[in-house]
Amino acid sequence: MKGRIISCFSCVGKTHYVLNNLHLESCIDHDFYDYMYRGNLGENWMGVYMTRMRQLQKKFEYVYVNSTPEIIAELPKDSILVYPYPNLKNEWVQRAKNRGGESAFPKLLEKKWDEWIAACESWTGKKYMVNSGEYLSNVFDRFKTIHVN
């Protein structure tokens, strides 16, 4: 079995979706945060993260990963990228504030928005854009049947 990689933009509801659907489908949230910030991996975090992603593909039908530019650049061609329309910056920053309070992340998202959206838009694989008010849990059935050669 080779699982499908679903790369999700921040605040699209990846973690919420997996936690509420793991009893319905074989899925896992493979978040990069621990690899990049908490482990003692230093500059090697990305290689370890991607190796683990490939291992998880052998165990789960769906492996949900983040969509930072570094990760997008390494996505397998049969992945699907889920991200918001570029004009939804204010909504996404508010989502970040709602989920994390006054953490540093909403400011980072606001600062990196254009760079992160550009990385999503330049990726040449299959993509699905999320509308205002939508989350992964609202749209999953619409894109999970996308077939990639």
C-alpha cells in the first residue's frame, strides 16, 4: 500500500480533521513542528521529516503534511496540495489567532503569507483551493478522488 500525501496550508484544519476522522479512515497528521523545532536535528530536520513521511505512506492511506515552501519543494508528484485563495489572508490570520491566541504564529503567517501562497501556486502537482469559511473537513470528499498518474 502506498498512501496519498495531502499537503495542507496552515489553519486549513489538518489536525482537527485527522483527530476527528482517524476512526473512519487510515490517516495520520505528520506535522513538521517537532522535527524543525523540538528535535535535536538541526539542519537535518527536513531529511528526517521526509524519510518519516515515506515510512508513514506504507502504513496509512492518507498522510497529512504541512505546506511550507521547503516541504512543497519535496512533495512526491502524486500528492495533493490544499491551500486558501490568496485574497483570504485576513481570514487566515484570524484563524491563526483563534487557534493560538497571542502566539507568534499569527504574525509569522501574516509576514510569510505571500511567500507561502506563491510556493503553493508554483507547485506543479494537483491542487485544491479552499474558499472562505471552508476547512479540510468541509472539502475532503471533493478532492480525495483526484487521480494522479
